[in-house]
Amino acid sequence: EKPYDNYLRLDAIYNYMDEVAANYPNIVKQVTAGRSFQGRPIKYLKISSTNFEDRSKSIIFVDATLHAREWITPPAAAYAIHKLVENRTDPELLDNFDWIIMPVSNPDGYEFSHTNERFWRKTRSFNIENLISFICRGVDGNRNFDIHWGTVGSSDDICADNYAGSAPFSEIETRLVRDVLKENLSRMILYITLHSYGSMILYPWSHDGSLSNNALGLHTVGIAMADAIFAKTLPIFPRYTVGNSMLVIGYPSSGAAEDYAHSIGVPLTYTYELPGIEHDYDEDDDDEDDDDFANDDHLKGFHLDPQYIRP
Ligand code: 0X9
Ligand code: ZN
């Protein structure tokens, strides 16, 4: 079973990456960026027709699963790998760009969302100096980047789902994403961080809804992406809404990956909110004694039936 056809555990996603790297050694290099708080490897694939040596090529970086419960995002990243390497119907994507794809940037949270709490969002870190952190573990990775950190739309309550962390880049997982951005900055033209849900393509700035100097470029490319996606997906999903993060999603936030990447100089940076469909994810579940929030309607959208992954 392929990781773009079902919601697979981390080891199965990593097995697929190993397999692609082994089968296509001339275009795929696997890199272990580092290890998560709990020691799991954080891996990405570098995909290039010129071994990342053509300095004139631009780099596109896609990551996924910073938020653990957003299970549609690792399949989307895995499908991108599949289409770039194994099923190349659009060869210009690889002829013209080098790619970095990191399907699971928060493996601890992702595994926890499989084993313990389906709707876990954060990392799984704790801090030896703060006893409460043993009860309320983890940090919201998308509030932990060093961009207006801790100012708006994040919490200093360690138990909150949008807890910003004890400091910018307190989390090893966000530091590893930062390092990929910085190492490749001179050639990186586009960064997409995959989230769910809401069918939105969001661009900076998120803290106050203001526009960056590259707003025209961001909007133009955003619209082109939304058009391209709409042309390829089933009409059961709405067209992606394109715009400023704060204005489109309706709340400000600070410390987000998309804003950080743009602030250090990546010209095009987007948060994709992939589609969600609100339905009962476990038909057998007795709503009365549901203890994992599955009957909270808002959370249902994080769990699309696997039949919707491909579309
Ligand atoms: O709140 C978030 O981090 C993102 N939504 S989610 O439901 N996936 O948690 C939205 C991020 C919007 N973009 C920025 N804040 N930069
Ligand atoms: Zn998210």
C-alpha cells in the first residue's frame, strides 16, 4: 500500500522514501535532517535531474505534517514524490527545478496521533524545568518560528493547542525546517508548507494582514496554483481561496513557517490548507461516550475518508 493511497504510519512512509531513493539513485538523494525530540529521524528527499549541481536552477521546498493531525498532508507530499520520480507525466517540473520534499516534519506528533490522540496538533516535547510540561506536552510548530514570535494568535499557556514554545525555535523540528530553508536559500524560489483544512492558499503576512513587497507575485502565482488544482480535482472540493493568511483564514498568527521563510528571503511562500470534509470518521463510534473529540464537528475535517486522498 502506497502512502498516497492511505494514511500510513511513519515507518511505512519512510519505507516508501527508501524505496524511491533506492530505485532512482540518479535523481533522488535521501537526507536525514536530524532527529525529533523523541529521537525519530526526520527525513527528506532531494530530487534533481542534475544532482543539485546546476546553480542556475531554482529550488522548490515542500514540507508536511508540522501539525500532527492533518493526515491528508503526508499523502499529498508522497504523491508529489510519486509524480516527480515514478510517474513523470509533467517532466518539465524536474527539468526546470530542483525539489526538496519532507513529508513528516513532526514525526513524534504524527505517531502520537495514530497511537493515542487522533486530533493531536503539536510536537511532543517537554521541558525538564517546567513540571506542567510533563502533563501538557508539545509546542505548536507553526507558532515556534522566529517571526514576530509570541505576539499575536499564539499562546503562552503551555497547555494550549497554539502554545508558541518557551522561545523561538525551542523545537528541534522547527530548527530542522529552518536549516533546510537557510542551506538552500540562495536558490529557493518557492516554499509550500502543507496543512489542512479549508481549501486555501495563504501567503504573508499573518501577524497583521499586511502585504509583502512581493504581494503581486505571491497573488499571481497563488491564483495560477489554485486554477491548476481546480482543473485536476473532483468538483466535490471547492476551489482554493487565495490570499493573505490573516485575511483569508480570519485570524492573525505569529511564528508561522510561511512568514519566517518569506522574511529570510524566499520569494514565494505559501501555507496550503488542503481540503477537508466533515463526516463521521468512525461510523461505529457511539457519539455519547466519545472521548477523543471525534464528535467535535470542526475536528472531523481533519479526517477525510481515504477514498478522497487522490482527488
Ligand atoms: O493556524 C495555523 O497554523 C494554520 N491553520 S491550521 O488549521 N492548519 O492550524 C494557518 C496558518 C496560516 N498561515 C500563517 N499563520 N502564516
Ligand atoms: Zn496546520
